[in-house]
Amino acid sequence: METTLSHESKNIYESIDAIENGSESGRDHMTGLDESPLTREIYPNFQKEGTYILNITATAPIYKTPNKNSIINYVGSGNRITSTLRQGYYFKVDTFAGNNTWVNVLDAGVQLREIEPMSHDDLQLSKTVSLYSQPFSGYPAISSVGAQKVKVLKKSGSWYLINTWLGEYWIYDEKAQFTNVTSEFNINSVYGAPYRKQIVNANQENIRPGNTMKPQFITIHNTGNSNRGANAAAHANVLTSGNGGSETSWHFTVDDKEVVQSLPLNENGWHAGDGDGPGNRSTIAIEICQNSDGNYSKAEENAYKLVAFLMKQYNLNINQVKQHYDWSGKNCPQIIREQTGWGNFKNKVQAIYDSNNVVPKPLDYRISIGTFAGENNAKQKLEQLKLATGWYANLSKSAIAPYDSYKIVTGEFSNESSVIQAVNRFKSETGWWATHSESGRYTDYYIVKTGAFNSKESVDKALEKFKSETGWWATTEKIGDNYRIVTGEFLGEAGLAQANAYMSKVNWWSESFKSGRRLPFYVLTTGEFSDSNALSKAQEYMNNQNWWYQNVKTGTKNYYYNIVTGGFGTKEKAQTAVDFVQNNYGWWSQIESF
């Protein structure tokens, strides 16, 4: 490169790398250090919330504060720690040494992964890959999957969490490709700003690493280079010439005259300082020139147009437009941050976007949680969640077919007092509601009448004999000139048989009649069971009592319900909510946009 440039051009090109201050690179930024690439060029006081996994492969210090002089203990090899906050190289963690302690990723034996949520994006695998429980190759492989298209749930660099027949597992594939991602455009301008392509050759891996990317953000930089001639064309030429071997690259350079694309938009560049973090691996990088012989205001205006255009192409919203600062804490884009204003930049982008597109309702994200059987059960879960989080949420009826409620009806009890005792015992021992009712079956009462006696004296004598020998109540009645004995009531066929046996024994002719009175049988009936587990427990109780029973459909249909929250604003916040629900309740949940 240098042998073909004039002395003046060499100075321009050498200073172009001031986008990351001379010798720094967009990937590395801390040359000579053997730390995790996710920590490179992270400023010490920079704080960023996220989802981080730290894998401890050798004994490492635990710090009380994010300061190297505050060691309070050590964590041993084999531990895996999660964090949601970083400050510089330190990550806030809960350990056996206490809550709100810190681990430093620069310490030997600490591996870091920053987890990015994805939206079941299609990824074509390049080869057969192993399945891991965690995004670290030190974990044992569970199984493998062949080269195929998969759905990505989360990612970290070239690690991808996918759904498999075994469940959710991590894979690693540097050559995998997200499908259906536009890499460049066959146009001459973006909303009036001239556009051209000058794509870096694929063999220049320091500039064009070739890692697959589905853009999730747009990151804005100022070049930091005010030299004359340090315009978009000059920056594009530096990249296509290899940039002196530096691992610094970006997708677009914008000046007051044109927009130049240098990298495909389905591949990442090295520009954000966070190594394999989302700044580098998931964002389109735009450099805005500030050369002294150009019109900076016009360059920034062209950047507004480019960002608005890219938002439309990749279905991004203004909250997905980021500063370099957001990824590493570096004061970049410096001119925008210190002079023209980041809020102003976003407002101008949104205005151009709105003027060139039918303005949709701002995309919001909510989560749909679980599938809960029965409205009362779902309401309990809903109130439990709302009480713990303060989230706005409602129930939504699931499309899953409803299921029946049942009650249990026992066999018959022969008298009301025994069934009442059974009901009271059932209620006190189980806590469930129950009642009793007539079964619809009855036992008749009978009376027996003897044949005729021809005198009052003879019938009285026979009555006395009958009552004395049986103990049964009876009376006499006159029929014409004769008399007969009429017994009291006998319950059922068995009682009647005893009476008839006596009549046969004394050779009295007799006949029997139903008295007209009946004794009902009773059943115990439980309340409705919409929960299969509760129904099984009730059945177990019946079995333990040796009661015959049957399950009877009540006619009530029970529906399945999802809990649907209000909007969280961003996909990241919705993912945090998903993780909270999973970690604290174990309920399945997913992100929905609306």
C-alpha cells in the first residue's frame, strides 16, 4: 500500500486509523494483552447491563469492589457464574463470598460470553457440529447435528443456542450463515445521498472477518480524523488496501458528497471495541467523516439518510441506533456527543424515516408466559407474577382445545345419617366441598295382613301370641263379621320374608302390601375438579375408604390460558423478563412483538 502513495497521501491514510486512535483496532484495542476479546477497549468506568456467563477454568480472585486491591476470596475451577452488569473488566456476581461481589475477566482462567437474544432466526450450518449445554468448548459434547438449517434462540459470537430434538443446546460454527439477509443494494442513492459499493476482498480477513451477521443495531462513529482529504473515498481505499494489517473495519463511510459501502451487511466488522460482543457482531457500523476540507453538517445529514434507509431495510427502530460509546464507553462519536447532540441526531433520523415511510406503530415487545390449565389456576399464577414484578399483565385464552371438569359420585348409602357422616369426614380430611343427595333408588316398607278370625276373642288371643313371640308391633281390624291381624311396617324384601316365615310357621294365611312409605338411598357427590392432579387425589381418597365411585362429567369446559404482559419497549428488556420468569418460576415464555 505505502509504495504507491505520495507522502501527503501516506499521512492521510496513516491518520485514518484514528477512528480508534492510531494503533488501536476495532477488534482488539488493547494490543499485547492476552485477555478475552470481549473485554478489549472497554473503558474502566464504563457500565453496561447485559446477560453474561463467566466460565472459571482456573482459580480466580473474587473482589469486593471493581478494584484490583479489593480481593476477598477466590473462586475455583469448574464454576460457571452469571452476571447482568459489567463495569470495565469487572462483572458483578453473587458468589459464596457474598452477593454483589465482582470477578475480573482479565484474570487468568476467566472466560466470558455475552449472550444476545435472537428471534428464531434461520441459520444454515456449514458442517456437523457438537451440542453443548453451555457456550464453552470445555463442556462435554452431548450429541451432534449435521449441516442443516436451524432456528437461533440466542447467540454469543459464533456460539448459537438452537432448538433440537433433545431440547435447547449450544453449537459453535464459525462458517454458519444467517439466511435471507441483504448484503448490499443495487441502487445509486439512499434518500438522495449518492451511494456506491467498494467491497473489500474476502481474503483480507483482518478487514473482512467473514463472520455471519443478522443486523440488530446500527452503530455511529466519527472518524476522529480532521486531516484534509480524509473523506469517504480515502477511508474506503484504506480498507480495500488492507489498512496496514489493522483489525479495524466498518460497513459504511459517509462524507458530504457520498456514501461508500465497504463490507457486506450480512458480515461483521471490527469497530466497536467489544470483540465478539454484540457491538461488533450484530451492528452495522457507519463512520462519519470530519475532514477539514469537507462540510461536516452535510456529512451528518447524509448519515441521517443512510441510517433511516437501513432502519427500513432491516426493520430496526430508532432505539436500535447506537453510539460507539454504548458498547465500550469510548467518547465516540465525539462530535455528535459534544457538539451536535445525540438526541438531535436521532430526531433527524426519525424525521427522515417518517417522511419516507408510512409510519408504523413503534415496535414494542411483550412476553407470553406458559399455558395454564383452568381460569382459576391461571388467575392465581397471574396475581403471583404481578405481585412479584409489578408488571401489567392479563390472561389470554389459549387456542388449545378445552378439557372437561369432573365430579365424583360414590356408591349408595342405605341411610341419611351414614352419608352425612361420610360427607363431613370427606370435607374435614380433604378440604374439598361435597354434599349428599338421594340416589333415585328406594326400599319399600311392607305390612302383612292375616286371614280372618271369626271372633274378637280369638283374634285378640292370636294377636297376643304374635306380639309375644315376635316382638313386632301389630293390631287388629274388623272385616265384616270377622277379624284379622295387621302388622306394622317391614323394611324391604328381607323384613317381609321374616314376617311371611312366621305366618307359615303358625299356619296363618296372610298377604302382604306395600305401605306406601319408602326409605331412599343416598350418594356423596363432590364438587367440580378441573385439575387432573386434584381429581386423582380425590379418587385415591375414595379407594382408601373402600367406597365405590364413578367420575361424572359436569358439563363445564375448562380452557387453557397464557399470561400476556404489557410492552417492555425493547427486545433486550423483554428477554430480561423472559429470563426472570424462567429462573424464578420455571414457566415457559416467549417474546412477541406488537
